Amino acid sequence: NKILFKSGQISCITEPLQKMGIPYQVFSDVQSDPTLACAKEGAELMRSFQPDVIIALGGGSAMDAAKIMWVLYEHPDADFADMAMRFLDIRKRTYEFPEAKRLSRPCTPCCATR
């Protein structure tokens, strides 16, 4: 998220990557309650950079945005409308979500329980 990026708090991740010579790209344009447009922007950056790993830092909004960006990047043919559908009983979900391989690091107390 922008606050972590501007304050330099992501250096605990970026500095080791730099020291190891691992290229990385930062997307910090995630607002509270991110929109699908925000996720599409991040997914577009992923398509141009082609990361092997996605690292999400921040609160719930950053985590949620990263999940959607990942789906849009890894599964561009997935129907987002089907994923976002409402249902009455979680046991009767009719959409099969793809398995995610990502690292998420919550940085706020309310997200630490996720």
C-alpha cells in the first residue's frame, strides 16, 4: 500500500531482494476498499513484469487487491462476475477457485487473524 511504500517500510522485503539480485516490481496504488479497476491495473503490471511470486504487504485492502490481481494475472480467462457472485450458503459455492501460491504479510492488527 502507498503508506508502507512511501514510509520505506517495505525495505525489509526490497533490500534483501536487491542484495540477492532478484528483480522486483512494486505496485502501491491500492486504496481502501480497492476497486476492480485497481486490481486490473495491478494485473496489467504483472503481465508486463511476469513475476514468479506475488508478495502482498499491508492491511485487508492490499491483501484483497493482491488476491484479485493474482487471479486476473494467472487466470485471465476466469469470469470475475462468477467469482464475485453472492450465495446464501458457503457450503454450496458453485465456483471453483484456482489454488493460489502467494505470500501475504498482514501489517495491521485486524488482518493478522486472516
